[in-house]
Amino acid sequence: MDLNFERHGAGQPLLLVHGLGGSVRSWDSIVPALGRARELVLVDLPGHGQSPPLPGRQTIAAHADALERFIDSNGLAGIDTVGSSVGARLVLELARRGTGGHTVAYDPGGFWHGWEIAWFRSTLAASVRLVRLLRRRIPALSQSRAARTALLAQLSAHPGALDPTLVRNELTSIAETDVFDGMLRELARGPLQEGTMAPPGRVTIGWGRKDRLLLPRQAQRAQAAFPTAHLHWFDRCGHFPQWDRPNEAAEVILKTVQG
């Protein structure tokens, strides 16, 4: 399977993996800052953006396998990795397997317990159903501060202030991702994310203090699974640091991967 990807900037390559329902456009807010220091490799996960879907179940293991094949086939062995949400879990899984180099994971899934799983699945599923119902109105709604606030309050600490183009791209991508439901089901039913004491490089786990999807208390569990990781807290930030704190998000990434 050939995954769609883009390259930007120059320097040592850096792989960026978006979250559930996202695409290569999910990183637009920090591409300029990162691209001045590194060559960015932005990939569409299977079934997202312009990448074809995986056959069968949409599991974390299957998607991690696809990313490993992508890395191998493009001569990117040892590449530093950055992920957001589901993408963050995937780059942590690659690190657990010993794949890649340094790793930055923003608000990764897979560290939930008990009722937090039902919260994650039910609230996200409800939000996606609404986005699909409003699909034809997304371009207009994205221009409205009130609409951005209503639609993205769970994901951003200040959704009304988000760039309308970013919001339009993200909501459109979510509405058009056919594997969304299958992947959400596998995430909720599947195993928790395992860790390692010996990743291939430095690991930074970042978490928004106002993440209303993956609650901040899950951050300590993630760090316990990856004991060598540095835990970075983003103040006044929701589920996506690259949305709410783009400058800081870029700085943390570069500090991790460049030492």
C-alpha cells in the first residue's frame, strides 16, 4: 500500500503523523516553524486524506505496521517522529517496537481507564455525527466564531480563536474519513498502549491541561509506560497543542529532536 505524503523544508527528515479523521493539513499551523529546521515528511494515515484504507479491522497494530512499511520503503530508517492524538499513540508504538529515532507524542490515546473509555468513544462519536450532518455547511460555519466554539469546544481551549481555514480543513477531513467509525471502535475495544524502558531515542509526551477528550490525568499513565519520557504540560491548551499553542508546540518538538 502506498500512503500519500508531502515533503516540506530542508534538513534531517522528521515524520509527522496526524490524528483520527485528520490529514497532512492537520499540521499546517506549525509546518513553517518546523520546516526552517528540518525536512518534514507529512503522511496521510490509511483511509485518511488521499491514502487508501487498510483491509479488515482498523487496529492500532495494523496502522503501526503500515507506518513501518512506509518508513522502510522510503528509506527513512531511524527517522524522528511526531504524532498527535491517535498519531501520537502510533509514534509511541513505533518507539516501543524500536522503530524511528526521537519521539514527540501530543495527547496520545490508549492510556484511559474505566469510564474514560466510554467518555472518549461516546462524546467523539456524537461530535462526528454532528459534523457529518453539517457537512455541506462546513465552509460557512468555519467562518463563524460562534460556530467554531460550538463545534470544537471539546478539542480546543479557545476554539473561537482558531484559524477558519484550519477549522474548515479539519472538519471536512473528519466528515470524509470513511474509516473513522471502524477505527474509533477498535480504539475503544482494543488493548491499552504498552510502553518500553528502552526507546530508540528521546521521548517527549505533551499534554494540554484543558484536554476534554483525553483527560489530563492520563498523562501520568503514559509517562509510567515510558519511564524515560519527559512530560511537558501545555497551559491554556486543549487536545491539540499545535492548534492552541503552535509556537510552543513547535519549540518542544525541535528541542526534543535536536537535543
